[in-house]
Amino acid sequence: MTEVRQAISEITRALARGERVLCVHYSCESFYDVQDRPLAIAAIGLTEIIDASGESKTEVFSIANSSPNDDPVEREKEMLQRFFENAKLIPDARWVHWNMNKAAFGFPAITARYRYLMNVDAPNVFSADRLYDLDAMIEARYGTDFARHPKMRNLFSLNGYYMPFFKDGRDEVAAFSSGDYKACENSTGEKSSLLASALVAFTRGELITANSVGRLTFADAQLDAVDVVLELGHRMLDVERELSHRHDSRPTLTVSDEYDSQDLYRSLLRVFFTDVRPEVVSPQYAGGSSRVDFVLPEFELAIELKFTRASLPDRKLGEELIIDRERYSTLGNVRHLVCLVFDRSGVLRNPRGLESDLAREASLDNFAVTVRIFDR
């Protein structure tokens, strides 16, 4: 973990200094169809981040854009030669990738394929101390469940990236098998470009994941917006108790029902967020009772407070959450819903397990749901 956190610091500084940072991805034939040789490569996409604004340029080396030849292997050899000739010109580059650190799929596989086709070792252009796995860096900051599987596609989807050419690995393999090298080229180039966009957003604290919607500045520090929302829920009971102790028994806010809790929570939100908007739930969604939630437009984040009672068992709670997700996911201005469940009377039998189950069942590929239950 220390090494990954060091990598995050290094790549963030490199971008700030204008050093050469390239995002790389490639597509190849099926792992399951080949047993006795390195996998054939269809395309290698390179996207260089030009400046701190995130501007980038993409170049794809592929069988499709190699010189015309009836033999795809000869075109692949030319493609690999062009790629390595280009890589030799940027010895100081930092290479950002997505899980390309395995022998079967990664930089060793590219060099192995070159050696197999050319019968000579590939140029030494990939230095281990200049390789950065974006998947590992995101996981170190946001946890292993930062996106649903397949993680790359769903992370891009959560961030609203346009993906007209994106193909999952299985579809790229199918395109390779059918000789549609242009589809492999388009998908690979798009992936390297989107990795660059995700990297820039990540280093700025703006990347949207299943656990985060970005960072806010507070007292010259960068705080994760979702973490702040959750921590405020955790401290609610402490604040309620403090309010009951006024000097000389002066009047105070007495938290006696759900509306008092909503007022208190809204006030706490305003300490950290400048734009807090109430979202009035219509009866058709709330099962006949009006309820006030909150939306933070800057972060496309909705917050909902729920309070357990005997008439709100685990199953009913899950049903309500699905309804809430449907409502917010169709609004267009919210991409993440945080549900804070207050269960101080211990109605829920397995709160920790229920948190994970509810979040998993309610989340969509392009809409994340976080559930936190406060039972003490």
C-alpha cells in the first residue's frame, strides 16, 4: 500500500511539473485460444497528457493502420516496430496503465510478443519505477469496490464519459478473431484516452467512483465529499446531545422527530457545502408521506435520511431505496445517492451486512448508491 501511495504522489507531481505522462492500453487475441506462444496484439493506444489542464493527444499503433499486406502477422510486426521506435524517443516517460502488470497481459506480454516475432529482445523502454497502475491507485484511495465489474467500463460510465467505440475485452477478442482490426484500434485508442481523463480527474480529486463524487476544500485541506456526508451522520447524536446543554438553560433545538433531525443535518451540511438544496419527495414516491432530502448540485450528490421503526423492516427499507434510486437516477442532475439510516433503537438485525447488500442491489452501472447505518 505504501508503494501505491508513493506512486500517487509521484504521478501527481509529474503532471504538475509538466513531465511526460502517457496512458497506455492494448488489445490482443483470446487468452483461452493460445497455449504455446505469446498472444498476438491487435493495437496499442498511447495518450499523452499535454498540460495540467488535461489536454491530451492520442496515437494508436495497430494492425489496421500498418502498411497493406495480406499477412496480418507481418502487419503486426510492423506495428510493434513502430511502437517501440516511438517509445525509445521518450525514455523519461511515465507510463500509466490499467492492470498491465501481469505476465499474461501487460508490458511483459508486449515484449514477449516482440521477441517471438522478431527473434531479438525488445528495446528496454519500460522501467519498473516508471510504471503506474491507475486501477491500483484508485483502489488505494477509494477501496476495492470503487466501481462495479467490469470496473473500467463502469468507472468511465459513472464519470459520464462518452464511449462510442469502447469494447469490453471479450468483444475486442471477437473483433480480433473476425479480422476487424479497425474496431480493435478504435476501442484501444478510446480506452487510452479515457484513462488519461480519469487520471487527471483522479489527481485533482474530481474522479467519481461508487464511493466518492469528488473533493471539497475546507480549511485549506481537500476532503472527500462523501466521507464528509457520512461523518456528519456519524456525529449527529453527539451534536444533538450538545444542543441539550445550553448556558443558563436557554432555549435550543430539541431533536424529537425526523423533521428536527433533518433541520439539524442540513445545518451541519452548510458548514462544509455552500449550496445545499432541499429535495421535496412527492407522495407518489414516498408512499403517501412527504419527506425532505438534500441535493448538493456541485457534486451531483443526493442525501437521504431514513429513520427505522417497527413498520420499516429490512425488506421494506430495501424497497424504498430502489424507489429512491429510480427517482434520482432519472433526474439527470444526480449521479450518487447517499442513504443515511438511523437505527438507534436496534430494529435492524444485521446492520453491517445490510449496508453492503443494499448498496450493491441499488447501485447501477452509471449511478452509485452508498448506504450507512448508524445503530449506536
